[in-house]
Amino acid sequence: MGAPYRYERAAWRSGLKQVAGVDEAGRGPLAGPVVAAAVILDPDRRIKGLEDSKLLTPAHRERLFEQILEHARGIGTGIVDPRTIDRVNILEATRLAMLEALRRLSPRPELVLIDGLRLPAGSPP
């Protein structure tokens, strides 16, 4: 398990306050959309137990979801439909969903943290 807030803490210490994390769901299934969410957490309102969702029980994920909705500075979501996935491929569809989530995020992030995927140059923030 990684240390919760490890990258966010480093950014916050450097003076950045609008640090967004973005991730996707739906890359594995054979059918259905790919969905991404971008979230800016409040450095003054840490959420206890926040960890990689794959390491949590469904009940714990639900509790954290409610806390994130209540305490986050901003949340944006993006969805790419199966037809688009078939046209552009799942990797590109994931990028599109992440970019849409970032476009819908307010306030604008000063830094975006993404696990294992690069977005095109010139992408938000």
C-alpha cells in the first residue's frame, strides 16, 4: 500500500493548493463506457482511509465516496461511450474521458496527478 496523500503532500508543501487526481474505471470490461473522475481534495480536510479503490471493500468505497462528495474542492467526470471506444481504441478513449473530467473540474487544477497514463501536451490544467 502506498502512503495516502504522498504526492499531494509534496505538491501542497511546494505551495500548490489545487492538486487534482484523475483516474478511470471501465478499461477492463468488454462492453460499456469508460468513465473518468478528476478530484481536487482540500488539504485542510483530509479524508481518513482514502486509498486505491481496488484495495477497499465496496462498503468502504461507498463511505469514502460520500466523504469525497462532501469535502472535495472540486469534482469533474467524463464518460466515453462504447461506440467511440470501438472507433478510437480503449487507451485513447480513456484519455478522452480524463480530459473531459478535467475540463469539467472547477476550480482549475494547478497540478494533475495521473496513475500510469500520459495526456497530450497542452492538456489541462
